[in-house]
Amino acid sequence: MKIVHVMSWYMPTHDYQENHLPFQQKELGHDVWIIASDVPSPKFYIGKKFETGPQQDKGVPIVRLKSLFQIKKHAQVYLRNLKHKIESLQPDIIHAHGPWTLPTLQLIISRLPSCKLFVDDHSDNANIKLHLLNRRAWIWVFRHSLLNVMKRKVDGFIGVNPFSQWHLHNNLGIPSNRISLLLLGVDPKFYFPDPELRQKIRSQLGFKADEVVFLFAGAFQPTKGMETLIKAFAKVASLYPAARLLLIGKGSKDYDASLHRLARSLGVLEKMIFQGWIEPDELNAYYNAGDISVMPGKITASKQAQAVGIPIIVTTEMACEFLISNGSGIAFEKGDVDALSKIMKSYIEEPQKRIEQGKLSLELVLKKLSWSKIAEQSINVYKQSSIVK
């Protein structure tokens, strides 16, 4: 099967779906290609464009097309000669990443060769921002203009979490029998339990053996619930001297400074480590250094923490529910500082719970969330979609 993934940008060495799914599909014996622009993601601006033309990453051909124009604020880029490249490749499957992106819209309005077109959606409870009037207006426009075209042109829609699956049906009006769930995964060959790494990094960071380390990893943004986490940690640290908080990542200069001020005002700055960004090949070691992963807002790197065998704390939002469906963690109402602090205290008081739920985290990853399993599911999704458009 020849599969072409089409996306606005492709960032090598990162840990997104496009950095894993195409390569795992290749491992299954399929002919897989990636088409992306020559510009980097605005989130990770690297100061220059990529070279256009054919390239390779881990054996998968990458075709970078020249961007005709880019709207950075709305994360949009138009790919020049996309239709021509698709025609030359003659794929069996096109997997377009994101229903809102310009490359997806280019595909939908084009007369494509005989192949199946799938469109995935990465919405979650935080990034869709349904409370904003302009977002609701865009959804209204979509339903009254592009929806019928999409229904005719797209063979299947893919939600990457339960919320995006719900969003496709309830907000965008896609029939439920046209939507499949294909979760985002993690690579257990890259993230795995390692007691030696755990001891090494904890020693480097100054954590004692009896200290309980709560871990957060990801970009620092207001949607991530950082303030909620720091306030809850302050309540915990005031009662349990062995509590520590490790924050991996960064945000804007002003936002990072505001988090430091908050921690200082609550008297817990010295019990926290703002580690900054970690090189990808070192992340497994730092995840191993933690005892409990906390995701107090927008879903981020929770699966990586589960892969090293530690429990997770997430919010009760729909996008997160599958992560603790087997009892591998506990959920709280987003923004509820008291509820989060209570859960954090319980993990300090009940070390056996940390062990048991950590085992369930690893079990969930190995059985359902490894990229190899998800790649197999993706092929089944492509094959089983025989719906008349």
C-alpha cells in the first residue's frame, strides 16, 4: 500500500504523530511518503527554511514543497504544486493532517487520482477554544460551506482522542460512521523504565531517595494549568517536606518569569526545579527521575511518563479519559487547586499506589499506545473504510 502523509510542516527529531506513524507504517512493509512545506513550524522557529525537494528521514522519503505563503498566526501554509506531486506519486492512501489546514483544503478542492483520502483532527478540550466567538463563527461557516464538499471527497475522518472524535461529529457535523479513533502513541523503545538512569538523574538534580518528585513536561503556557499545579504543590509541600516538583520545558520569557514569581511568593521555589528544555535523547532519563506525572491542563507528554512506569494525574476532560481508563492514574476538575493537592498528597501517603498504578501505566502503553500498535490500527482504518461518500 502506498501511503502519502500531507501536512503543513515536518520537524525532524520531534515527538509528534508525524514523527512516528509514517515510519511505523513503513516498518509494516508499506511504501510511505511525507509531503510538507519548506518552512518550520512557527512554534519552533529555527531561523531559516528547509531546502526544497526530495529528502529522507529514517528511510521515509520527505518531499518539501515551496510554500506560496504562510499565515503564522493561524498556523497555515499553502503548498505550491501539491496536486502535481500527488499525481506523480499515485498513492493508494492520502492521510491529511488537520481538517482546518490549507494543504487539506487544497486536497479537497482538487481532482485527485483514484485513491482514498483520510483527514485527521488533533483538537482537544484546550486548543479548540469553543468559547471564542470567532471560532464558533468559523465552525458555522464550515458546516454551511465546506462540510458537504468534505463529505463527498473524504473517505474517512480520524480523531486522535475521544474529544476530537466527539468534536468531529457534534461540532463539525461529520456522521459518526465516518469517524475512526486513532490515538496518539509513544515509542516504548525510546521511553522505558530504567532504574540506573533514574538514580543518575535524581542524583544530578539533588533529589534524595525518600523524596517524592512530581513531574511536568511540555511547553509552559496558560492552557497547561501551570499556576494550578504550582499552587497545589505549595499546599502539599507545606505538609510534606519530602515533596519536590520538577518542571521540564519553557514558555515565553514573561510567562516563565511569572511562574517563578508565583513559586517564590508561595515559598516553594527552592523545592522546585525549572529544568528548561531537554535534548530528545535525554528525556527518558528525566521521566524516569519522576514519581508521578501531573498534567493539570492541556494534554501534553503524559504517555511518555506512562511508558517509564509512573502514574499520571490528568484533568477530567474528555481528551484525557483514555489515559487512565485502566486505573493508571487519577483525574481532577481542571483548575481545582484543592482537588489536585488532595490527589498529590495521596500519592505521598500511599507509596504502594504509586507502584501499582505505575505498572498499569506501562501496561497501557505496551498493549494500546505503542506506535507500532497504532500503525497497525491505522492500516485497518484505511482498509475498512468502504463507505459510499
